[in-house]
Amino acid sequence: MRKRIAAIGLLAVIAFFVAAAISRSSGAVQQAGQKSTAPVKSSPAEGYNVHVLAPHMVDGKQMGPYHHYCKVVAPDPQIQCLIYDSTEPNANLVQVEWIYSKKLTRTQVPLQDWNKNWHDHQIEIAGGRVQVLDLPPDKAKEVGDLVATTDGMIYHFYFGNTLPSGKMSIAQAVGHKPMTPAEYKNYESK
């Protein structure tokens, strides 16, 4: 999870620097008296600005907390998080989390696969380890309430010294417990 958080954070940092570079170059062109006729295209790296802090289980050990930088990519909701090991500008992207509404995961992912790879965000949030940062309390609660309607899968990336090793695993939420068929099907009653 730390690596996923770091990965998400890295993408967020890259997006920040790209946006800053575009802004500076756009301002320099306008200061030179030239008008830009080409519209500025947005980048898929833009928008990773919801900052969440949470620990993850990696290889059976609690690690983190990891800094998630997330954005909503579809309204049902579908969310992607770049996850870093710190908030430093040069932090490693160590994890990536895909977050989907339970109505998507619970109808498309077999229970055995879900129990192994996915986790329920309502349970994770209720555990009290998740913090939504950089937002007023009412907005942080809105984010938490939305994410509680979802399941997540975390890809963890391994590093050897300073370089990625090419190995990865699926990390898990702290407090994850496999579900029974009845619990899995009754996701809307939670």
C-alpha cells in the first residue's frame, strides 16, 4: 500500500509540476505579447488532489501510513489513487489503488477473487485508520461517505535499494476480513 500511495503521490507530483510548467510557459508567452491560439489540453495526470492517509497490509505486515492522492474518473464512482510513502516532492510512487462502486465489483468479481484481492472501504473507514487530509471537516466527511460505497484493490510495487525491482503484489486494507456469500451479496444493506 505504501508503494501504491507513493505511486499515486508521484503521479500527483508529476501532475503538479506539469501544470506549473504549463502555467509558467503560458504566462511567459502572454508576457511576450503573443497570444496562444491552441487550447491547452488537459492531462490525465491532472486532478489527483484528494489527499488520504491510511496504513495497508503488505505481505501480512502493517505498513505506512501511505499518502493517497486520488481523483474520481467516473461518477458511479470509479476512483484512482496514486500512493506515495511520504509527501516529499521526490517521494516514491509505491502503490496504485483502483476504487470501484460495490455495484460494479460485487456483480463482476467472484467472491473468492474479491476476498483475496479486494477490500470494503466501509469496513476500512469504520476502523478509524483512514484520514482525509487538506479538506474542511464537512468536505472530508463527504469524501469518506462516498468512498464507503466502494471496494478497493491495491497494487504494491517493490524496490531494491533505489530502483524498482519489477516485482509487485496486492496489498490489503488493515482490518480486511473475507466475506461470506451472504455478506458479499448484501452490500447495499450496509
